[in-house]
Amino acid sequence: MSNTTNVKRAAVAALMDQLRADVTEKKLTPQEELSILEKLKVHGRTVSGSDAIYSSEGIVFLAEVAFRPNNPDSSREALRCLANALYLDRQTVQYFIDAGYVEKASEAYKSENVDDEFLLGRILFFSTTFAKDDSLVNKWANEHHLVENNLAAISRHASAYTAAASTASPQAVPMMQTMALQDTLKLLYTLTTKLSDVPTTLGPTIPHLLTLLSSLPLQSPPLQAPTHHILDALSNIPPTTPDSQTSYFPSSNPTLHISKILEILDKSAVLPTPSSRTTSTTDDFDTHAASLLKLLIEIYPTSPEPVKSLLHQTLLPSEKERSSPLGSQNSTSLPARLLRLASSPTTTNTRIILQTLLFVISDEDAVKFVKNVGYGHASGYLMMRGIPIPSEALEEIAGDDSSGGKKRINPVTGQYLDDELKDIEASGLKGLEGMTDEEKEREAEKLFVLFERLNKTGVINVENPVRTAMQEGRFEEIKSDDEDSDDDDNEAGKGKGKAKA
């Protein structure tokens, strides 16, 4: 062990002894005590050599100082020492819990001072997250005002952010307040995972969370803290009570909050372009968007008709987009980007939940789902879920064009067939009528091999159409140019086939 570590260990132990001695001797002035605690905070930023802080006795003593009345500066400095320790060493969390200080922290959390809220919110976040028994978290909530004080803190932040946003020149909220809000929101998220009867217990936070979401300026990228913390919490509080429904869909403007959520989704659903050198925006989406998507899934079934209509219009491809295959790189619309993200190898966390969202807003109907996004985008998800694909889903469907008429749609790509043929012609590819017999034969062979390979993978199990055509006699022999008719009769079995017109 290095001499430097030993020197640090001795220094930390001496500082802790000075504080302990003052409990009975009362020789230190408040400023001297504060200075010692500041030195301990610096030493405690690393575990090595800080044994006197990270021991059970050290945590209990610092907690005594932290919750001692009449010296707020020293109390906050002791809280900082504790917050560092609980962050760096999980064992210290158990020391803190076992000594009964979470109860004191829960009650002290009512403080309206943002420094206190930040420190206590962080300590309570670690305590609730790493508590081995969820019944303890329920006890702190029911008997020591943990939920009540958390709700009060969120309400204060909602008022502050609303006031800041409502001024003629929107003001920036102080950094310390933003930091306090973030730890309060992280604590709320943990409570959503630990408490019983979450809709009733935590439902009252929904209107304040939505107010915060509406008041926050849109960031770049959008899913930064505290925005993604708000969405994390909202996604874990089922909107099943009448009050939560009223909060999400105010009678005066039912789409108010959903519009903001969709705006965040629109700005965050980004795929890297071929010329970009980084996928940081895509990574941000994949890391933080799951809660946003889950929230929309939770909201949709009980949404009023104006909200459902807005979700359809915003998230599903429009008829105008059917001039190209759905999800085409040619389109920058939100539905096209969502379809590409749903099939992107980079979205490992959000791919399935994004496909689920599109399925849910298709009313969980396989035929509607295929019509909305195309069989190519829908098939993998439906197979994964074990949902049968009705035969009518693969039939050519008719969609409304801009003139009000009906146009045939390729069910696999979702593209209008007329536009698909135009694309084929523009690309220089030939249709059957423009092929020689030999070219038709080669294409038939390729198609035969493709279907055989697909059947062997088990992904599909369908009759090979080329084999069927052969069995039904829809192929005829191609005669070689250098063979006369007599040779053709003798070598009938060796000729090459071509499809009959």
C-alpha cells in the first residue's frame, strides 16, 4: 500500500476524531466545524484511504451531524459527505438504512431550500434504489411522508418553471434548482417501481409533471435531463384514474400535452445520414426514448378521439408517402424515420417497443397494421408475437389518392403499384414483356432458388410459385437455335423451360 494512502487515511481519521471530540467538549466554532467537514468531503470523493468515512461508525456519525438542528451549513456539508459515500460505495447505503436515518431524511425532505432538496433527494434516491426490501420503501412513504414531500417538491418546481416560461423574455431557472429537480425526479421514478398501488399513490404527481414538460424549453437533443426523467416517471404511472385522465386530456384542449410529447419524439427520432460521422443522436434516442414510446402506448387505449386522430396523423404514413415504399430514405417525415428506426440495427433498446407502438395505434389489428406500415415492416413483429397474418393482409389494397379516387397498393412495400411500375421503368429494369426467353428463364431460376432457401430457414412456409407453375404445366420448352426439329423431338427432356404468356 502506498505511503500516500496511509497519509490520507491518518488525516481522515484525525479529522473524524476532532469532530467526535467536539460532541462532548464543544471547543470548535461553527466555522471550524464547517472547515473540517469540507476537508472530509474532498477526501471522501475517493474511497481509497477514506476508511474512517466509509465505515459503519463513520456513516452513522456523519448522519448525526447532518440531522442535528441549529447549524444548517455544517448539516449540509455532512449531507454532501454522505451523498458522495452512498454514491461510491453501496455498502454505506445499508449502513445508513440500518441506522434508521432514511426515516429522518424522508421527514427533512420537506425543506423548501433547493440545496437541502438536492442533497436529501439524492440520498433518498440511493436509499430507495438499493433498499433490499420494498416494504421498507412503502413504510417510508406511508409513515414518514416520503411521497408527500416528493409531490410537494415537484409542485414547487412546476410553479417555478411555469413562471420562468411565462415571462416576456423566458428566464433560465437557476442551475441548483435544475439539479434538485433531477434528483427529485429520479427518486420519483424509483418510487414508481417500488410502491404498491402506484396509480393512486403517485397519480397526483401527473398534472405537475405534465406542467413541467410543457414549460421546459425544447433541448437539443431533446431527451436530456430533466426531460427524460419526467418521461421515465410518467411512463411508470398508469393513467387509469379519472384524475389522471383529466390531467392528460384537459377538456379545453385534449391534445395539449400529447402535442408536446409528439414534438419531443419528432425532434429526437433521428437516424445518422451517410455523410455523418457520429451516431450520438441515434444513441440518445435508443437510450432514452423507450419511456416516451411506452407512455404513448399506455395513453392510446383510453385517449379521446381527437388524441387518437392526432396520433394516427402524426405517427402513421400518409397516403402521399405511398408514392415510394414506406420508410423510404427519400422521405424525412416522422413516420418514415420511425419505420427506419424500427428496423435499424442501432436501435437495440427501442426497436421492439417502437414496433409495438405502431401496432397499438393500428388498434392491434394485424390487417390494419400491414396496411398502415406495409407487410415488409410488419411481418417480423407479427411473427415474433405469434400473431397470425390473415390472407387478406397480403391482398392488393386500395388507398385514397390525392384526387379522391382509389389506387392499388403493394401490400409488401405499401407503395402505390402505379408508382412502383414507374420506378421500375425509370431504373431501366425490364418487365416480362421486355425480356428474352433466356432472361425469363434466369429470373425464374433465381426466384425458385430464393423461395427454396426461405422455406429452409423456417421464416416462411409457402408453396414455391415456380414449382407450382411447373407442376401446372405453365412452362414450355425452349428450342435451341442450332437444333433442327427432329433433334428437338429426341431431346425433349433436355430443353430449357420458359414461362407461358
